[in-house]
Amino acid sequence: MGARILVIDDENEIRRLLEIGFKAHGFGFFEAASGEAGLKQAVMIKPDLIVLDMGLPDMDGLTVIERVREWSSVPIIILSVREHESDKVKALDNGADDYLTKPFGMAELLARVRVALRHQGGQKEEPVLAAGELEMDLVQRRVIIRGSEIKLTPTEYELLKILMINSGKVLTHRQLLGQVWGAERQEENQYLRIYISQLRRKIEVDPNRPRYILTEPGIGYRLIP
């Protein structure tokens, strides 16, 4: 059996759909129809990944995230009908790893699951990070794009490093600002827009149609692995 996935969702049809999809791709499948039951399952089976609905009958999905994060760093992918940017930002800021709105495509969900599992398996920082033709040597502090070294400012370097370490994962504005500029700058999105624009000019073939650093409107950014 492959990675163990716990689905916490009160819709029976969604759980059956996910059970078929995950089992067909070799994953272990576990389920719960409420937040409390899901938390108990999480403690007992220690899943490799959790797929979580935000609107549960007994508690909000944010509460589930917060309680899981008290003891575990297991990847959590939100699967919800809530599509407002504020809902996505809250979930990601509270510790979710990704967010997909219903209705969804099984192929996209499986892709997000694979990225989250790869990221969880590679938590130890590697000396060389790579995404396509983009490479970052953390020991020598060198960045290579399409075979040529480029020069980054210290801030650009730190921002790209965080994006590459978390490749495939959505990082909110607050998360990026807090890690690069500190907690006192977490609301100053203009800093982030300026530096993302500068990075794109240096690493993208066409900065107006980025291949590496994608914008998640109203939420943050994602570096494509």
C-alpha cells in the first residue's frame, strides 16, 4: 500500500469518489465524516496526507487544521466549496498546504497530492534545489537559469530560496513577507510585488507570462516544480 490518505468530508459522494480515485492509484484510503472523528483517525493512523473539507457538521475546518498542527506537520489539502480569497488565505495561513475548490478534477487533485507528498518527504534542505532549468546551489549561493549564472540581491535570493524549498506549494503574502522581511512587514504586500517582479525579469523568458513563479490571485505565489 502506498501513502496513507485521510479524507475528512461529510459528503458521502465525495468520499466514495476519492476512495475510488486514490485506491486506483495505489494510495491507502481512510475516511471520516466529521472533524472530531477525523482528528481521532489522524491520531490513530498517522496519515501521510489529509484531504479536508472546510464545512464540517461539528466544527470548522480551520479548527481541525489548528488542532492537527499542534502535533503534526502532515500535509493538509483543503477541498471546499468556499472559493473566496479570504477563506483560502485563512486556511493557508493557519497551516494548510494547498487549497482546491469544488467541483474539482481528480487528475488535478492527484497532482497536488503528489507534490505535497514529495515536499513532505524532502523536508531536509538539499544543497542544490532544481525546478526545470532553474537551479539554486545553497552552499555556494549560486543561481543558474538555462545554464547561465544570474546575480540576485540578498533579498531576491532569500525570496527565491523560500519559493524553491516550498516548490508546488501555495505561499500566502503573509507567509512570504514574514519569512523574508519579518513579522512587522506582513501586511506590506507592495514589497513582495516589487521583488517578485524583479525575480521574474531575471529568471523568466517572458516575465509577463511566467513559467516558474505563478500568482495565486489575492492569495500569494507558487513556484512550479
